[in-house]
Amino acid sequence: MSTMSTADSISDPSQSLGSSADQLLADRPRMIEIVSGEALDRTGLAGLLRAYAAKKVVLVGQHKAGKTTLLASLFGLFCRGPVQGISFVSSRTIVGFAKRQYLALLSSGGQKSATPRTSRDDGVSYFHLALSIAGRPVQLVISDRSGEAYEDASKQTELIGEFEEFEFADRICFVIDATKVVNEGTRAIYVRRVKQLIHALSDNGALRPNVPIDLLVNKIDVLEASTNKEILLEKVSAFERNAIGELTSASLNVGTYRISALPHARPSLGYVGLPEMLLRWTEQEPEQGIRFMSVDAEVRQIDRLVARSIRAGANVVE
């Protein structure tokens, strides 16, 4: 009786498996992509939007206005649980959020912010939040691009055509540094540059009349902690009135709102305006009425069933 050595038995596994080897390979589970949790690029955003209908918000602002800190604070807002009926569900960019929140918290007791700034060379990134608002599921996407890139575009308007985030925006938010608005040494030039950027984007088609524009006056906590609080807040009010008048005359749908993304100067103040801001960003659009054609008695039974199915589906609330 002949015997097969151990070496022979394993030298060619496919011989013992025969045709089943190919079948085993064919039946292997498909590889599942592990989401990194970092900020999304255009490709990642496209994949998200294929899966979900999302509200898309563009954050715009000059260098150190607080855009990246605002992103970090949105994540931090939910670390203690639901806020004003808004609950965190999940995020495809939770690692990107967590990194920014962690560094922002490290900087909260220091003189210099450690929140990672967006670089001009980074291009645009997108952050995702899946929320539940009074039981209503909402997908939210927020863009982040460096302030230097926007400053360059206000002078070289041909660059605006490269800003893909404006193509699909449901809302555009300009983050304004309140401390520069009220400072006599910086006020004139800062306000002029803010308006120059807004007009440059508007004149080159990035801002559309039907898209709401929010002017988010940030760092209100610094003004609230000042002994000249009333005087400084009145300067902010004057800026808001002037901006609304000028921009609405340019047929833009503009509102002004005061926020404190990370209240260093007055921690007891807490996050100012962020829950209300999220509610604006995710407000439900009015439902359009659907009209159905009546089904005549002479139509086929299958037509009646299809019509009945459509009517039933229209009453399902996700």
C-alpha cells in the first residue's frame, strides 16, 4: 500500500480541494472598507450624499475668526448628552471632531489656542453629524476651508471658481470675530475685509439669493467679560445693523446671530447660540403636497393596487 508523505499532502492544497478551491475564493465575503473617522474629502462626501439626504452648511471666515473652534465645539456640545431636544446619533468624521475638541480643551486654560488650524494647502474638508431632533433624523454636513484661502479669493476672485462647497450649499455662514469688530485699532480694516469677501463671493456667483446667509458674531464671551460690556455690545449692534442693510440691498438673504464657540474669557457663560444655530441649520423644509390622479372604475385591478400602494407610502413618516 502506497502512502503520501506530509510534504506531498500540503504541497498543492488546490489539488485536494479540486474545483472547490475556486468556489471558496469566489464565496469569500467582500472586503468592507473601514471608515477612518477623519474629515471627508470630495469623494467621501459624494459617498455620504449617495446614502443620505443631508443639510449642507458652508463655514466662511478670515484667519482666526474661529471656524475650526466652532466645529470642535459642535462636537463638544453633545459630550454631556442631548441639548434642547437635539441628540447626537453618530458621525462618519468622529475622529476629526474628537481631535479638534481635545486640542480645544487643552487650550482652554492657556494663553494660546491649540485648536489645529486649517491650512491653505489642505483644500476643503467636510464634517458629518447624524442627529435626532425631537425624534426627527437629520444628516448634517459642514465644510471647513482655511481663512487664508478665503482672504486670497477676496483679492483674486478667479480663485472663487475653485470653491466647490458653494455649489450645493443649503446655508452659508460667515464667522465674524467680535473682538476685531469692537477694537478701534482693527475695526475699520477688519469690517472692510469682511464685506469685501462677501461681495466678492456674491459678485462671482458663490452666493445665491435663495440660500440663507448667517453672520455669526463669535467670541461674545470676551465682550461679556469686559467692564465696558454695554459699549462693546452696542458696537456689535451697529455692525449688525449696517451689514444687514448693505447686504439685503444686494438681494442677499442675511441674518445676524451672536455665538460663543469656546468661552475662554467667561467659562460660566457656556456655549452661546450653538443649539439655536443647529436648529436653524437643520430646520425642516415645508412638505410639498402630492396630488394623485383618481382611479376610474374601468381601470385594471393592478392599476388600483399600484395607486393604493402609492397612497399608503405617502403616509409613511420616516
